[in-house]
Amino acid sequence: MKVLVTGANGQLGWDMILELKKRGHEPIATDIIDSFEQDCEYIKLDITDEGAVREVIKKVKPDAVAHCAAWTAVDAAEDEDNKPKVYAINVLGTKYIAEACREIDCKMIYISTDYVFHGQGTEPWKPDCKDYKPLNYYGQTKLEGELAVSEILDKFFVVRIAWVFGIHGNNFVKTMLKLTEKNSKIRVVDDQVGTPTYTYDLAKLLVDMAQSEKYGYYHATNEGGFISWYEFACEIFRQAQKRVKVVPVSTKEYGASKAARPFNSRLDKTKLSQNGFITLPDWKDALSRYIKEIENGTDTGR
């Protein structure tokens, strides 16, 4: 199977390439950077260039496109100067890829987010829920990307994830560990609830999806129940054996950010097992494996 991966130099894209190679598939990595460090075919691609997108996908003729590229800087997306670029990447770029996939009758996996919902209440969001109302511009553009994919294609997977961490890139786990270098006390919000997603585990699921025809909307985070960012931070420090005082604070106490954050990032993942997909391991197990990767500086268990 030949799979074209956008945003290959990001956390998820990087692990997608590794997983595809591990299973003997043919990955085609694309990103906006000049070169790519993994051993596979690489094509520099600006997804906001409609002609380039159509040309690359038509030339490669992949069996599936895993669209991992996105503008993910949530607060920066609120800046008026950035909004045209955010829209071009998250909406127009997605639309161009979907149209190119339609032209060659190719599957598409679109990576989305719990931010498409309004983030209130305590009930887990179901994959086919349409009660969107995004809280911020990033969420709005990701929702518009979802709608473009579903309107253009029949052979699509929309996979919503949350609280992502991976070996190749920055994330909450790395930020927390870095903060311990100069701080003995760290404040972390305790009223935003969800579940972490380890890109190594997620990549396995996405390759399984690419091999299937069980199209539609899905939610995918690690198993192990719902936690707050505060509880996540406590477990990070426990596993990494860092002696630091973690102070739980409300979102209001923590201080306003440019972009509103969802209080409820709980995602209902039962559709995965209902359709025969293997769910992701417990998040504590995922965190343990990830911390070993960081400590060893290697791709442990890959």
C-alpha cells in the first residue's frame, strides 16, 4: 500500500512514516520543509498551493492520503494577521487534498480535534455528534476542514484526537519536564478534562484504517479514562521521578489565553471497537513508554 503523508515532519506525521515502513508499506513523506530526515521518498509540498497539491497526488497515485499537516498553534491562530494563513492551511489546503483524492479515487484520513465542539458539559462527545460550536478560530478552521472532506469524498476517515504527545516535536509532556529544570512548584489547570493521545499508538490505528474501508467519523485517544491536565502532570512527574510540587488551579485562576479552551475534551471511542479496530493502550502505559524514549534518546519499542 502506498500512503502519502502530509505534515510528515510533525509529531504524528513522523510516527506515521515509521509505522508504514515497519509494516512494509510505501510511505511518501510531504511537508513544507526543504528536506526530511527519515529514509523514504520525500516531496516538498505547500498544501495551500492548489496546483502543486493536484500535481503531486496525481503523480504519486497513493492508495491513501494521511492528512496530518495543520496549523496547530491555537493562541497564535487568534491573531488577525495570522487568520488568513490559518484558513489557507486548515481549510483550503484540506479542500485541495480532498479534491485531488477524489480525482484519483483515493482514500483520505483527515486528522481533526475535539476543538470542533463547544467544550461544555461532562458527557463524552460521540463521533457522529453535530453539536459543534467551536470556541476559537483554530477549532472553527478544523471544523471547516472536516466539512470539506465529508462533502467532497465518500472514502474518508475523520479522526478526532486530543492532548497529543510524540517523540518528534513539542508537547505538554516535554513542557512539563522542562519546567522542572528551573521550578520546584508548577501550576496546572484542573478543570479541563480529556485523555492524552500518544502518536506512536495512534499511527498504528491510522494504518489499520488505511487498510480498511470502514469509513466515517472516529474518535481516538489512549484508553484509561478521563483526567485533568493537573492529573496528567502529576503522573508525568511520578513516572519521570521528578520532585516538584504541582498546584491545581482553575482556568480562570491560571489566566486568560488568547484562545478559549474546552473544559470538556472527553471523546467517546466506542465506535472503534464496534467497527473492529484495536483501541489504543492505557495512557499511563503510553506515557511510560514515551518517557523511556525521551530518556534513552531512541525509538524504544518501535
